[in-house]
Amino acid sequence: MKRGELCIKKGSGDICGAECGESYGADNREGIFADNGNLRLRQKTLLLHSCCGPCSTSVVERLARDYDITIFFYNPNITDEGEYRRRLEAQRSFIEIFNSSPTAPARVALVVGTYEPNVFIRACEGHEGDPEGGVRCEICFSLRLAKAAEHASLHGFDCFSTTLSVSPHKDHAAIARIGGRLGMQCGVEFIAEDFKKHNGYARSVELSKAYGLYRQSYCGCEFARGGGRPESGDRSKSGCGRLIK
């Protein structure tokens, strides 16, 4: 791992030191491995960029049987630091709950990228007044997916994807186009699934309520909070806004 990143060990829920120098999403990468004495083909390793804990719930549920998942929490668009920390705690909480479940098909790891909101603010100069869903949002997608593609390439992941498409307010076509381009540049396959399909968004709401996760009322950036469309009309009224310490 790079300096300044955090991780959760698979199967433990322990937070490692920021400079531990290990990547726990990189295990089980042999061609075959032993599982209860039997040999089977390994799963593909997937670096899953996550915008927040609630959106990751249904995506992880959908993919965990088919991929060895490491969640990558890199979201410089969350310009309020208190809000950023609430969302990060919700992400950690979900992973710990998921990994402790006896019915979970696999364990999920977490890598936390550097919190650098100034990078987002500089990238959006001149687009502060753009409507939600416009150029500023594509800049935001590009920033987060570029960092995910870079990390996936540097750490030997087979593929990468993002939970962004869970939201009914996020343009899947734009996400797929940007992710595909960055994947080609970095030599890593981009999984361009539209995770809102097959009731993916509704399932994420259901699971985040069941897990008691903090559920935000806007996408994260100060521009959207100031006048843009909120991420979900009901999140702030869901009764799930507690910060898990």
C-alpha cells in the first residue's frame, strides 16, 4: 500500500497502521488455491471504488460470490471533513458487519485513499455553477475512477469497478465510458455494470437501514449541497443517520 492509506485485514476487521506496507486485497492470487482441502480456480480480484457505505451494500452482496473484493474508499468530492468521516465510518461499519456474518460468501477488504478535497475543488474550477449531472459530475467521476484504476494497476488487481452507478441520479453511460477509457490506459479491466438495475438501489436502501448505517442526503460536494439535487430524497428522513463510533 502507499503511505497515507489505511486498510482492514480480511477476516479480522482490525484497522492497520497507515504505513503498514501491506495490501490485504492481494491474497488468493495464485492460479489455484486450497479451500478445505480442495483445489479450485481462484476468483478474480476486484478493486471496487465505493462512494459510500450504503451504496456498497447491495453491490458487495451481488458480487461477493464471484470476485475477491477490496473496497477502495477515495472520495475527495466530500468537501466537508465531518461529512467525510461520517461516511467513512459507515463504510467501515458495513464491512465489519458483512465480514462477521456467517452467511457471507467471502471476506471483503478496505483500502482508504488520501483525503484531498482541494484536488476536487481545483479540478472543478469554472464549473462550480454547473447543474447536477453536468460536466462537473463527469470531472468528479474521472478523478475518483482515475485513482481507482491507478491503484488497481499498481497492486495487481484483475479488474476494477465503482458503486457510483447504484444511484438513480448517476449517469451510468458516462461512468462506463470514463471507467472503460481509464481501464484501457492503466491496463486493467473495468466492470461497467449498472448496479441500480435489478432493484440494486432499493436493495441498498433496505440493507443500509437493516445495518443502521448513516445515510447522507446529498452527493458530497459543497456545490451540490448549495443548490443541486440531493442524492436521495428520502435519505435524510430515513432514521438511519447515526454515526457509528
